[in-house]
Amino acid sequence: MRVAYNSKRKHAGLPELDAFDFEDLVHEKLDVVKMDAAFLDRSVNEGFSGGEKNVMKSYKWRY
């Protein structure tokens, strides 16, 4: 995520964020959307049913 974010910043003429600054930014944004920080440590498909995983796989194949 940091690489993609920094690429966007670079394109906008802004300096890139190092890993520590990016982590601080992510935690600030988690607070804004009231999201539990535990989501940062889990796998992408953790907690999804098999059907939900298959839908996401087929979506990736299409796009």
C-alpha cells in the first residue's frame, strides 16, 4: 500500500513517506473511519466464507 500511495504522491509532486510516517498516516485514517487496527494484521480473506472468496477471485480475473 505504501508503494502505491508514494507513487501517487510522487506524481502529484509531493515527497514520499517513509514506513514510519506511512504507518502513522494509516492509523490516523483508521481513527477517522472508526476501524479497528486489528484489521491491519489479518490476512486479506480471513473471516470470509468460501463463496465470498470465490467471488473476489472471479472479480480479480475479470479486471
